Amino acid sequence: MLPRLIPAILTSLMVLPASAWSTENPDPWEKTNRKIYAFNKTADTYFLKPIAKGYRAVTPQVVDDSISRFFDNLLEPLTAINNVLQAKPQVAANDMGRFVVNSVTSLGFADIAQTIGLPKHEEDFGQTFGKWGARSGPYLMLPFLGPSSVRDALAKPFDGLVNPRNLIEEPSVNIGLFVLDVVDTRADIIPLEKIIEGDEYILLRDVYLQRREFAVQDGKVKDSFMDDMDDDSSEESSTSANP
């Protein structure tokens, strides 16, 4: 069912009006996005952040790290499936190997796979859609979920379908794990807030869009700044050689 849906989503993404994917203005809905961001910020300030602070206060670092690794391990099947869909079977085998090794040896609380030469990767359906030509589209600020794009927002339901947590039939356990994941993730972000200066909305937007482009291209992003530096260096060398 899932493989059949992916071509349909890709087709839908690529036939949307060209204006919806314009790169000249990656944030055409900024006014609305800022309102949603303000809503998220308020909810975080008065609800999620205090809980995350309390979590950090009572959770030893070694336990916090283990919980983070546990939830990272649950994402390995998602990464493996997307590497298959991106025609990278060897990397997918590595990812499934990581999931099996870490699940069997420590239930995912320790990254044993890394120590035996199985490196970690991160892939999702948004990256897969991008791999096969779907542009990111305008930037979106989603209620409660935070930064996204049209492409990544449409991909999120697919990401959720392959999370092993959803195999748990007991609603209270499933919801409990979801809440713990959210709180643990939020707690890990707290130290980073100290380095944020200026317009936080713009900073988060630019970091998100650049990071996603980097991820979709597997790190092979053209660096125009460095290219300009190289061109300038070449011109200076040529001038020096021909006074």
C-alpha cells in the first residue's frame, strides 16, 4: 500500500502551480506563519518548556542520553525504508542492521551498532520526495509541530506509519511513549537557546530550510560563497602571474 501511494504523492507535488514552489520567496505566508509561531511559542513557554526543565532537573544525563538513543533507534526502520526508496540498498541494510543490533543488545538504549562499524543515518519521506524531484515548496510553521515545508508536511503521515511505536496496541503506552519522546527532545534543545540572537523566527526558518536542503542532497550542496571565494582567488593568481 505504502509504495503505491508514494508515486501519487510525488505526482501531486510536481503538478502544483509553479508559483507555489517559487524559490524567490521561500516564505510567502510569513504573516500567517508568524502567528502560528507565536501560538507555538506561547504554548511552549507556559506548558512544554517548564515540563522539559523539570525533566532535565530530575533525569541524570546518562539516563537522558539513553532515552534519546531509544527513540532514535525507533527511527531506524524509517531510515532504512527511505534508503531503499532512494535506491541505496547497502545503506538500508546498514540501517536495519543497526536496528536489529541495538534492539537485541540493549532495547535501543545504547548504540552498540556504532561501535561495530554501523554508522547512523537520517532519512525520511520528505527527503525521499526531494530525492526524486519534488521541490520543498513554501515554508510552513505547523501548529505544535513547528518548522516544515509543503513537501515535508505532506510527508509526515508517511513517517508516522512506519514508526514501530505504532505497533503498540495499548493506547496509554503508545501515548506515554509519544509524550516522553516530545519532552525528551524539548529538554535536549534547552541548552541551544542560549545561542539564539535576533529574530528567532527568521533564524529557525533559515536553519530549517538550509538543513533540509543539505539532507535531501546528502550533503552535496553547492556552496556559492566558497565558489565565489575560489573564483576571486583564481583571478588574483592570474593577475599575479601576468602583471
